[in-house]
Amino acid sequence: MSEATPQETSGARGPTRWQKALPWLITLACFTYLYFQIERQAARQGQTALGLLVRVFEHVSWSSWLALMIPYSTFFFLIDSLIVWRIVNWFNTRVAYRDILPIRASAYIISILNEQIGKGVMAVYLNRRDGVPGWQVGSSMLFIMFCEFYYLLSWGTLGTCLQWDRVPPVFHDIPFVALGAAVFFVLWLSFFKGRLLPEATTRARHRQILLAFREAQWWQYLMIVAMRSPALLAAVFVYKHAIGLFGVQVGYGEMLGYLPIIFFGAAVPGPFRAVAVAMWPALYPDKAAEMTAFGLVQHNFFIFFNAAIGLLFLRRANRELFA
């Protein structure tokens, strides 16, 4: 491993008890909220919450739903792998696209619990298989996360502006968040190019964990956003038609405004993507049961199907890691 700063080489403290418990507490709060939302809808219709949910599931055409979700999940995997391939080749080492597939796929298994841990697994994989210094691979994973934030925020801003009168008022703050993020991005670039506080921050800029940001040019950030965008546009199409199978009609424009924000919720650590699931009934409280059922199967099928793709590559991944 290449030279690192003392802060990087020192052992990191493990998570405290409350940090371990926090995702489960968030999940419990989300499902409590979902229960009461469904209970209210069921009471208005003279049913029980469980009975209402069963009725929703019975009326879904699951074959049509799978015909949407399986191709979409596969397409997302290919795009996601393309992003990892491009960034690793920019900042770490030359790797063929086909050799990135088992790295990305096997990390999906860990991502069932936490997407960010899945990225850590990719860093370990590249370190062991290709000999890339661990902190440098970690910098590439941070670069991916950084670009994901701007990718979702950009599309969320566009969707909100296009559907300004139809999205909930809380979404109207998104363009201002985007403006602040744009200013931060300019300062961020200036910092890593040595134009902002050049003497006071030299040591921080040259840490191995920040290698990708130090070497990145502005157009590389934009290129990653552009490369990932087909996955979001595909999601808008798939989610729009999938939600219709649950008896709720949403236009393409509304879905474009909602999905990036809901995907932010999906990134919150915790089982069952509870935050993302809870956001759907919050948007459509009169359809709480339908939206809960939709969010639950939509987000969780996606992560479990991707984990199944990981299982297909697991034998090769183990061979490359432990041979």
C-alpha cells in the first residue's frame, strides 16, 4: 500500500451501540408510520389493515410486474458496472469491463443491508485481486458516492421544476438545495486544484483517500452523471408503469420529480429500504395501502434480484479473491 497519513494508517473505531441500533430504530419508526396510514385508509373502507393489504396484492398482475422489473434490474446492473469500470480505469488501474462485473455483482450481496458497505467490499476486492492500494480504491468509491448525490439532485431539480404545481410544497426547496450544492461544487474543485487555501490545506488534499478528487477534472464529474442518467430515465418508465399495476396513476413528469428524492431515501442504511418505502404513502396518503405494497416489493425486489446476480458471479469472485 502506498504511503498514507498517520490518520489513515491508524485503526478506525468500530460503530457504537447507538450507531448500530439507529438503522433499526429508523426502520421501526417508518413501519409504525406505515401501519397507522394503512389503518386509517382501511377504517374509511370498513376493512382491517391486513385485509386491505391482501386485497391490494391479489389485484396486481405479477407477471406484468416481473416483465418490467427483471429487465430494468439487469439494465441497472450493467450501467452500475460501467460507472465502476470507468472510474477505476481513470484513477486506479486498467481493468476490462467484463472483469468489473463480478466485483460489482458480488458487492450487491452485502448491499442488501447497506449500499455503502457494498462499495467498501468493492474496494477490498480490487485491493486483493489487482493490488490497487486500498485507500486509493476507497477514494474512487467516495467519488462514485459524490457523483451519485449530484446526479440525483440534478434530476430531482429538473423534475420538480417541470412539475412545480403538482409536487408537494416541500419539494419546492430542492432547487435552492441544488443552487447551494452548485456553489459548493465550485469551491470543491477550487480546493483540490490548489486555488482555495493552497497553503493551509496541502496535507489534506494529498491524502490517499482523496486521490480521485485530486486527479479529477470537472468534465469527469459531468460524464459520470451523464453515464448514469439512462438508469434513472429507465426507472421513471418502469416505476410509472409498475405503480399503475397497483391501481395508482402517476405521470412521467411527476415520477421524474419523485424518484430521485425517493432514491435518496433508499440510500439511508437499514433493512427493507424502509425510508424509501415510507415516502410513497407520504406522497399519496389516500392510497397508503397501495403505495406501501408498491414501495415494499419495488425496492426490495430490486436489491434481492441484484443480490441474485451477485450469486451468479460469487464462485468466480471467491476464486479471484482467495486463489
